[in-house]
Amino acid sequence: MMFKSPRPTLSAVSIVLIALALTAPDLLAQEAKGGQESLLQRWVLAGGQTMIFIGAAVVAYIALTVYNSLALSKTKFNPEDLKMTLLDHMANCRVRSAIELAATHPSYLGRLVAYSFPNIDATQPETLGRDMVEDAMADFTINENRKTMTWINYISVIGQTAPMLGLMGTVIGMVSAFATLKTAGTPDPAVLAGDISVALLTTLWGLITAVPCILTFYILKNRFQSMVADCVHTTEELLNAAVATVNADTLYAKIPEGIAE
């Protein structure tokens, strides 16, 4: 039996980010009344060449946020239809059927079950080799989580790099301002204002980029960890269902007379 996960929808954060990315250039390029410079020129282009690198960081942040938001969907981790079907197999001790079904499903739960359940040991009816299964689960999560966290960690890297880019633009602007003071006895205030504008704008955009990056990183990280925990918990429920079925007669035999109804 093959399962097809429904196409995941963009999260609210991703939709907002895409909308801003598509509409921001048009909004910034609108000319102010009276022939003044555009918002794009005043708030972005005036920051100098360093703004190119900060702009690239913003684009990378948006792309990574959209990618991770799509990847961290419930259908790709712990789909309900797969969970219920596997639970039915394990409750009836159809371990091989559960493994075969899980192996055909691309979700995190499917791959976790397919990797760990072959370690079930029928010669240990009381536990079904729980220790070996849990060791396999731990091994799978360590290797698999590292791959997913790599893409989430890139958002953190951008959040840490953006302020450094802003600082670099600040230094460039201040160096240019002092160079102007050195070459001109009475420098034009407009020239100095331009150099100082470069310094402040790059710092501003570096911080504007860093703050949402840090917030997004922790939101996605916590979301990923929560989904992994749900998958592990579901896998333990599946194993417990099989153990309970195998030991049902023994369990009832241990209940004192008059307790069970």
C-alpha cells in the first residue's frame, strides 16, 4: 500500500516573506513628491557596495526559510494515515508487513520504522528486543537530524554574518569620511553626510537582517525537534502495541482474581 502525502502549503511566515520580497522593490522605487530621490536610493542604494552582500544575505534567508518551512511539515514527518496503518499491523503482530509498508513511505516516521524494526527479536517475547530497537532508533535520529539541521543552521549563519557585514560597511563609511577630512581643509558637509550615511545604513540593514534570522532559526529548530520527538514517541507506541499483544495472556494471568472485569 502506497501513501501519497498531500502537497504541503507555505507557512504564514513564508507567505509574508515572499510577499515582501516581491513588493519591496516596487515600494522602495516610488518617487517622492517634489522630485526627491526615491526610497530605494535613500534607504538602500545609498549604503554603498556593502549593500550587495547584505542583499544577497536577505535573499538567502528568504530561500532557506521557505525551503525549511516546506520540509518541516507533518505530512513529511508523522502522517496520521501511516501511523494508524502501522499501529494496526503492530497490534496484530504483523511486523514484517509494518516494515514493508514503512519502507515504501518517504516520511521520517516511515524511514525510522524501516530502519529500527528489523531489530525486533521474536525470541524475547517480553520485550521483543526493545533495547536493540531503541539503539537503532537513536542511531537513525542522530544521522538523519544532522542532515536536516544543516539547512536550518545556515539561517543562524546568516544571522551572525549580517551584523558583521553591516559593521564592515560602517568601517568603510568612516574611513571614507576621515579621508575626506584629511584631503579637504573645510570639507563639504554634504560629502561627509554621504559617508556617514553609508556607515549608518549598512549597520541598520545588517541588524534588520540579523534579527528575523535569529528568530526564524529558533522557531524552525524547535519545530524540527518537536516533530522528531513525535515520530520517536509514535515508534515507541507501535512497539508497545506489539509487546502488549504478545504478552496479553501472560498479563491477564498475573492479575489477581476479582480485579479484572
